Amino acid sequence: MTSTPYTVADVMTTKVVAITPGTGFKDIAAAMERWKVTALPVVEGEGRVVGVVSEADLLPKEEFHEHRPGLIEQMRRLGDTAKAGSTRAENLMTTPAVTVRPDATLPQAARLMADRHIKRLPVVDADGTLKGIVSRADLLKVFLRTDDELTADIRQNVVKRLFPLSHEAVRVTVSHGIATLTGQVRDHTLIPMAERLTHSVEGIVDVHCHLKADTAA
């Protein structure tokens, strides 16, 4: 009923800084600093993503810089101690990389980030080739839609489609992302659906639905 949901392709960054498995530690750190990113996809061949190196992968080098971990600590933190002694991306990266497809919806990408506790996702096609990167900030771009845009979206894709005979009696206003629906409609059974669909419009923060049945209809 509503407009086509925004996908990762709509908000992702297409100019991506990537490294190769052979990239050295200092070059990785320098790239993160230069481009102000917290993670870098690792690609090989024609751009196939094989892993991701994040700041967390680099930190063990500093953590264990002044002391060598004891045997118990080595056994407890095998991954970190191995990374502390690594100098190339192929030994530092997390693999397989957690990735997302361009056609994934924004809620799907957000859930993946939350479940895996990561801030950025490489975007890949069906062959695993890097197409972009999407961050938490990118997912929030939909909330930059103007109130006028949101109002038009709700009126066109919710109100007119649900209430083709009484849509002119429905008033839609959006202020700071909060939508308010008022007026009378012929089919009161569709009011709960109107509220749900308005909530689903990308960029809507909250919905106040005050629609009522048109008793004269």
C-alpha cells in the first residue's frame, strides 16, 4: 500500500576505501585516520570482499605493546594475542565479513548491525563484489526527509489508497517527523491499518491518529 521501502542502495556510500590482504598494519591505521573511518573492507581479485579490519582488530597491538601476555591470558584470548603479533590485513581481519545486499531494507540492515554489534556493513552483490558501504549514520538519513515530503507521501500512498472515496475529508499534517491524521472516513475498520502504514513511512518518528467513522456515510 505504501511507497517502495528505502533500501541500502538508496543510502549507502559508493566511494569506498578498501584494502587488500597484503596491506600492512601502519598503512591500515593511516587509511583509517585519513578517511575518518572505523573499519575497512578487505578485498581481493576484482573486488570480492574477504574480510573486514576494524579499530578493534588493531587495538591488541597497542594493548600488548608493553607486556607479553601470560600463558593463561594467551589461552583465554587467542584471537587478540594472535592479532597483536600480526602485521598484515590477512591476519588482522575478521572473516568471513558480515555483509549486506543493496536491495536489503533499512530495518534489515539496522537489525544486522545490532545483532552483530557493528557500525558499518560492506554492501556486496550476489558474487560478493564490493558495491558500497553503509553505516549507522547512513541508515538515519531517512529522518532528514522534510515534513512536506512526508506529508505528501502519507497522503498519496496511505490516505488516497485506503480511503479513495473519503480521502478529501482526511487532514494530514507532519511536524518534526510526527504525523497527525484527523478527519472522518467511510470505512472505520481501516483506521488501524492507516495508522500502521503511516508508521511504516520512511522518516516518520511517531503517529497521532485521530480518524473517526463518518456516521453520515
